[in-house]
Amino acid sequence: MSHTAALCVIVSVVLSGALLLTRLAGRLRVPDILWFMLLGLVLGPFGLNLASGESLMGQDHVFLLGAVFLVLYEAGTGTRLALLKSHAISVGLLVTAGLLLTTAMLAASAHLFLGYTLAQGLLLGAILSTTDPASILPILRRLPIPARVVETLVAESAIGDVTGSLLSLFLLSWLSAPPSGGILRMGLGFLWSVAGATLVGLSLGWLFVLLTRHPRLGIFRRSVPVFLVAILLGGFGISLLFHLQTLLLGYLLGVAAGQTRREEPSLGAMEPPLGGGSRPGDFETMNDLLVYLATFFIFLVMGTLIPHAGSGFSLGGALLFLASLLLVVRPVVVFSLVPFDRRSGFSRQEMGFMATVRETGIMAGALLGLVHGELPASASAVVFAVVVGTIAVGALVAAPAARILGLETGTGHTEGGTPS
């Protein structure tokens, strides 16, 4: 009993500390995920030794996997299908061919600057191929630049997190336990897990919409938060039981659950809630709560893993690796693929901004926790350096880059404009 009571107090103090760090981050204009990692350092083996990454992640990393599931679910709820249709070619190229190109080039950089093997470099490259504009999205939204540039970066992040996680987990399964039937058998199993996740994710999302928003069948319209938790737990459990792609399932569940909500902005007015019933905005509030807790947990775990990186870590190598990502890999990907989207007609200035603002964040930290056993001990410090470096560089150069490239309102493109 005393152990349980102490655990409750510790969790309460940690969560309160997380909220204080978030307020501090807002005042200092520093992303709160960096403070969460710092808290993990303090609580982990390097500091007070109150927690370890392995214990926090749970057996088979189920707790961490659940947190990533929630992050991708929330990303799905924010995906705008209309935007994807408008810039489908650019976004599609960036999250498929761009992801593979990024992974391959980062694997070469990891071998050259960090001394990793090709297999280790590919796994690290897949982890870092995910992008995370959410970390500096408030900065981007304040800039007077074409909306389509910002929205394309956001769409790339949402879809890229899914494709990057799928590639990372595919490489992990191949490296950790190569199947006896060869890559063909493994590929077929992977396709089954993707197809099953797609079917279950979309079905659960549509079921949520049906039972919470339909005028006649919406029996849970006054219990949206509770039913949402039930749907998410069900989807997560089904993915584990039937070996489906958990992260893809979560994302597609969010897409299905969130798209109809945006198409029906006045859903809350269908019927006034009774006492204790759900109010308009409960869906968004619950999403914010879940993704906040998941993000906090992911970077707390990442912080506890960083001390294990002392062996074999080279700061100079990590900085060269980061420089290769920002100065070589990202520009090559953008300028080699985006021009194929003739319909959108992005200008060189717009592509230059896309190449300049490139962030790595939540998904990279989460995937690190899932695959760190197959990587050298220094990988956690390398990922930490890339996350901090890309966020810092993006926050510092976004405004000057927009001004130098002539993308500010009145000097560059308007939304939907043609290239200059």
C-alpha cells in the first residue's frame, strides 16, 4: 500500500512539473519537448535514478507503443483531405521517395561520420526521416508566407510520421529476427498487417463518428470522451492481438474520426447536452489531453535513455551528421522531387523555404525507444542532438529565410499563386 501511495505522489509531482515546464517553455519560446527530455535526464539513471527507460516502456515496449499510437491518432484527426488532394503529388513524393532517399543518404552519413554499419545506418536514417513541423508550427503560422507552403509541410509531417514509422519497424523486424522464409514471406506478412490495420482503423473511426454524431444512431453523443477512450483502447488491443501495424491503425482511426467533424462544424448544436453530457469541443479537449500526456511520456523516456549514450559518442561526428541532414540531405530531397508536381507549381523560393525548415521531434524520439536495442549506445545522443539541432535551427532561420527568399506577404506568392 505504501509503495502504491508513493507512486501516486511521484506521478502527481511529475505531471505537475510537466505543466510548469510547459508554461516555462511558452514564456521562453522554447519547445516543451526539450524540457521534457531534461526532466527525463534528471529522473533517470544519470540523475536521481527514480526511473529507467526500460521500466517506463513496459514489457515489449507496450506503454511507449501506446503513446506513439496516440500521437499518430491525433495527427490523423488533423489531416485535411482537401489539402492532400491539392498537393497530393508533392506530399506523396516527399513521404515515399523522399523518405527512402533521406534514409539512404543518412545511412551513408552515419557510416561516414558515426562509424555505424550499413544496417545500423539504415535504421537510424529511417527513424530520422520523420519530420515534425508541430514543434515550430506556431512560428510558421505567424510568418506572412504562402499558406500552401506551411500546409504542405504539415501534411508531409502527418503522413511522413506514418510512412517513416512503417519503414523503421519493417527494418527492425528484419534486422532483429530475419524470417526463415526470406524477404518475400516477410513482405507478405507486412502487407497483411498493413491491410488489416487499414480496415480496422477506418472501421473504428467510422463507428466512432456514427455513434457520436449521427442524428438517430448517435447513442454516445453525450459520452464522447469515454467512448473515444474505449475506441482507442479497442483499436490498440486489436492491433496487438492480430499483429497489425499499430501506428498505421491509430493514424487512420484518427483520419476517419476527425474528417467528418471538420465537415460538420455545428455538430454540437444537434441536441443540447444534458447534465453530465458532452459539450461541443469535448472531442478536441480529449485529443489535446491524450496527445499531451503521450508526448510528455515519449520525451521523458527519451531523456532517461540519453545517459546510456556515453560510450562511443562523438560530438563532432554528431554535429557533422546533423549538418549533412540540414545542408545536403533535405535540400537534395526537396529540389529533386517537388519540381515533379507541376500542378502545384512551387517556385524555387518556396522550395528553398521547405528545404530550410526541417524539424525532427516526437516520432523520432518515440521510434528510438522502440528500436534502441538494435542501435549502438550512442544513437540516443545522436537523435537527441538532431532533435535539438533541427528545432533550434528551424526556429532561428524561419523568419530570416522567408524574408530573404521574398516569401513575405506582398513580396512573394499569395496562397495558390503561380511561381515567379
